[in-house]
Amino acid sequence: MLEKVLRVSKILLPVFILTVLIAGAAHVYAAHPPEPTAPAEHAWWFWPLILLILSFVLGVFAVMAGVGGGVLYVPIVSGFLPFHLDFVRGAGLIVALAGALAAGPGLLRKGMADLRLAIPMALIASSCAIVGAMIGLALPTNVVQTLLGATILGIVAIMLKAKKSEFPNVPQPDALSQSLRIMGVYYEPTIKKDVQWQIHRTPIGLGLFVFIGVMAGMFGLGAGWANVPVLNLVLGAPIKISVATSKFLLSITDTSAAWIYLNNGAVLPLMVVPSVIGIMLGSFVGVKVLAITKPSLIRIMVIVVLGIAGVKALLKGLGIG
Amino acid sequence: MASHATEEQVLYANILNKGMLVGLLALVVTFVIYGAGILSPKIPLADVQNYWVMPVSDYLKQSGIHAGWAWLGNLKYGDMLNFLPIAFLSLLTIICYVAIIPGLLRKKDTAYVVLAVIEIIVLIVAASGMLGSGGH
């Protein structure tokens, strides 16, 4: 019965353990950080333009690879551009939030994102995202950078290993989901009929959203990479309901974390606005390009790029790269 | 294809849709005002690149910018004006939650009323700045 829970936990928990171990090494390095290099002199619009273009490209690839923009944005921008991680995480959260807000209405109206499923999960995740954001802003930068690198490599592992289940078998809903009446019906065009769904293992799922919330807040990542496996493989929601509800969930989880970054001064409009515009335009183009490309090939490319960004973040955090 | 979305879900979606469109449009408009220099910024545009390379705590110290809701008193500056749509987009979820509560009450859906009220409190606490400001 707990096979699927264990499968997800086997992937998620080592990420946490690895990040904690590496954090220790990063603490040692924290005592002797390198001198910050002087910023290159450019016209004010130079870096915002680079951000706009890069975010556009990330937006295109994110749609085609089926991942959120934030998970690509934070490691790549913090790893390869001169912005401090504090501001990149703040911008990353606003980017993920804007994407979730834009997608949310359509998904809710179609009945793909489910409000009754999202509300309890969102409460746990958004509360924990606040804690994560506060931890992230309190820890030394190199520690957060190192943890980010380890987490990104963990996400790469999840993307490579995690299975999907179109219509998970949920023979009996658990007591909590029954009392909250978390169940629904959606129209599945591939089989041309309505599909009824219900969930189980709700307490375990809620527990996993504690970790998801903390990580989303700490690193400024959207958390779709973790939401979907938990909703689909642990709770047993159909994959389409899981993906749509996950996207909508981000609009709530990222809101709470975004406020912490905003109130701490870690949001710079000159970074945020080009990033939001770029990634949204990229998403629109990505949807069009998706129809004429092989998503599996794009997905492999994104995993490779994410892997490189994860290693780069890890090395940067440890003072090696 | 009939939608199976509930009444609250459709209401939530409609408010979110309108708010998101207004917020994103405002984000672009205020950025144009900022970038075009229609309103002068609190931090000169050319100087921002000197700040975004440093931790947020150093940025706040060196720039003299106050964290939290201080931007609200500085809306005459182009850069601070941009926080208005950002804050609006970040407040949208609270507005949507408030809007669905009457429907949930009518259906005597007590559990979800309680969950929605707690979520609103969580988001208001996060937005209030009560949980500290100022970075590392």
C-alpha cells in the first residue's frame, strides 16, 4: 500500500539529507568567502535586456519540458549572471507566481485544477514557505547556494526517475479526504468520457507538503517538480488533475514566500519585470513550438542544463566555481 | 464538454483572471514609467547594477532603502511605483479567498470556511511584514 509513498520519499528524503550534509561543508567555507568582484560597467538596460532574453528562452523550454519557470530561472540566473542570490530568489518567486496566476483561471474553470484538493495542501505549503523564506534569508549566501545546488541535482534525479500514473487506482478514499469531500469529475478528451477521481493517504501527502513549502520558500523555486509526484503518486489524483492543481497551488504557496522576500527588500523591479515579461512571452511561444517539436528531446536537454546549473550552484556555494 | 468546476471554483477563477490581467498590465505600465524616466527613481537606474551584486542586507544599508511597506510612501519615485502592481499580484490570492467564503458559508461547508480563514490569516501575516524585514 505504501509502495508509492516510499517511491516518492526515497527520492525526496535523500535530497534533504544530502543538502544538510553539504550545508555543513558550506558552513566551513562561510568563514572565508571570496571578495566580491567589482561589477562590470554597463548601460542600465544591459542586464535587464539579458534577463528578458534569457527568461524568454527559459519560458519556451519550461513549457516544452513540462516544468515551471522558477525551477530553471533561479539556478541558471544565479549561477551564470552577476545577480546576488537574494535578489534572484525574490525574482524567481515573482516569476513563478506570475506564471501560476496566469494559468490558474483557465485550469480552475475547466475543472482541471481542483480547489477542494488545493486548499488544504496550500495551507500547509504556504505556511511552510514562509518559514523556508525566513530561513533562506537568514542563512549565509554560500550555504543557501550550496543547498540550492544540491536541491537542483535532486530535482534532476526526480525528473529522471519519477514515474507518472495517468489514472492511479484509489480503491478506497481515506477518512480525511472523505470528510473534506476531496473528489471530483473531469472530462478526459483522449478517452472521450468523464473520469471520476478520489484520493487516499491524505495525511502523508499533507506531511510531504511541509517539506515542499520549506524548499519553495528557501530557494525561491516554484515547487511543481515536487507537487506533481506527491499529488499523483502519493495521493492518487489523475496526472492531469495533479499537474493543473500543482500549477494553481503555486499561486498560493509562492504568494506567502514572495511577501517575505518583498518585505525584506529582496525584490528589485529592474530584475523582476523583464524576467516576468520574458518568461510569459516565452511560455506563449513554447506552447506553439510544442506542437512541432519532440518534447522528450527537449526534456533531456532541460535536464542536462539543469544538471549543469545544479553543479555550478554547488561549486559556487562551496567556493570552487 | 461540460465543465465540472464548482461555483466557488468559477468565482475564484473569474476574480483571479481579472486581477491577473490588471496586475500584469500595471506591471508593464509602471515599468515603462520607470525605464523611460517619466518619474525619476529613488535609486538612479545606472546605480542599480552596483546593488544587485550584494546581499540584500548590504543593499538596504548602502542604498538607504527601507524594507517592508516603506515603498508605499514613496510612490512618486519610478522604481517604488513598480511595487504597486507586484504587491497587488501578491494580494490577489487573499482577495480570491475572501470572495469564496460567503458561498462556502451558504453551503455550510464549515471545514473549508475554517481552512480559508486560516489561509487568509497566514497570507496577511506574511504580507504585513510582522515576520521581520531586512535580510541577513
